[in-house]
Amino acid sequence: MICAISPQRARRSTKIKVKFFHYVSFVIFVVNFLNVNIQPEIMKRVSKKNQRWKDHYSERARQEQYPARSVYKLKEAQKKYRLIKKGDRVLDLGCSPGSWMLYAAELIGKQGRILGIDRKAVTHKMPPQAETLTADVLTIDRAWIEKQELLNHFDVVLSDMAPATTGNKMLDATRSFQLCQAALNVAEMALKPGGSFICKIFQGEEFKEFSESIRIRFRNHRIFKPRSSRKESKEIFIVGMGLRG
């Protein structure tokens, strides 16, 4: 059976469709306006905030004559855990550009010794108790350690190493884990029994595995996020104290 639609109903239906179309058009306009005008403004504010944050630590490092702002991460760890003591022997893996070396050299004093290892040369002037070797931490093995007479030689091993980032968080985290494994391998050979180790790692799937490796090998272990790290940064530090003999 065919039902006829009255002209009045047809007009009402048409009006409803027109109103609905106008409503949808308005919603689309508002969404586009927010994306185009508001979002860039928000991003601009975030960018300015990050820039102020970056400038604060970079400017402070320049004023205090450190080659990089990363020194404040080690300063925070030192204040919290007292890893480095006067007269200690310290090994700094991935030491370039030299901020951690310089600060550690201040802590150990003239009676201590700090050795930095990196593929890149450290050009910043260092005090007499600091020296560097050019080497790739990923290739260091026991034979190399023994040749350099570094076996069970150090009280503290530092590692602020990080991979060149790709933008792929999973890949970057995996590469960071590989560097951390290499650093831990060197630390086990170079540290004296009872020694300490601090290492930077990007949080990812392998983070728990590495943290557990530190827990097994050291009597105490801590997970530490410096305030001087960016809030959005995936970097975190794992501290091991008291290497098991």
C-alpha cells in the first residue's frame, strides 16, 4: 500500500533537514577553528615554557662553567645518595662533553682520580686528577680492561650515555637498554667490591629487566628521576650501591 505524504509534512521535513545541515556545518566550523587557532596557541605556550626551562639550566651551567646542563642531574643524585666521596676513583662512561667529569673531579679532590671514556674527545679543560681515554664502550671487554689496568679499580662508575634518538620511542628505548647493558658489563669488571653505579636509561619494555639486573648485583638499588630532567622525558636513572663480591 502506498501512503501519500501531505504537503505540510513535506515542508516540515525539509525545514528539519535544513536546520540539521546548518547545525552540522556550525559544529565542523567550530572544530576547525579550535584546531587551527587554539591548538597552535597552546603549543606556542608549551614551547615557550620548555624554552624557559631549557634556558634556566643551560644558562646556569654556563655561569658555573660546566660544558653542559646535564651536570645538575648528577648533582641531584649526589645530594640524595652521596655516591662520590673525597679520594674516590671514578669511571665516567660516555663522558663527553665533560660536565659529569668536572663535577666528580671537584668531589674527589686532588687525592682522587677520575677517568672518562668516550668516542668523542673532551675539549673542556679538566683538573689534574681527571683524564680521558678514547674508546667505544660497546666494544670494551675484559681483555681491554686488564690491558688498561682497570680491573676492580674504581669506587664509582657513572653512565649518562644515551643513543642518538630516532623519534621511534621503542627503538630508542632498546638502544638505550643496549648501552646500559654495556655500561653494567664494564662496571662489574671495573668496580671494587662494594662500589656504586649510576646509569641513565630510557623507559621501555626492557626497563624492568635492567632494573632487576642492578637489584641482583648490588646490595641496594634505587630508581631516580632528577628534577632537572624534562617532565616529558623518558630518561630515568638507576642507582646500584654496594656491588656484591
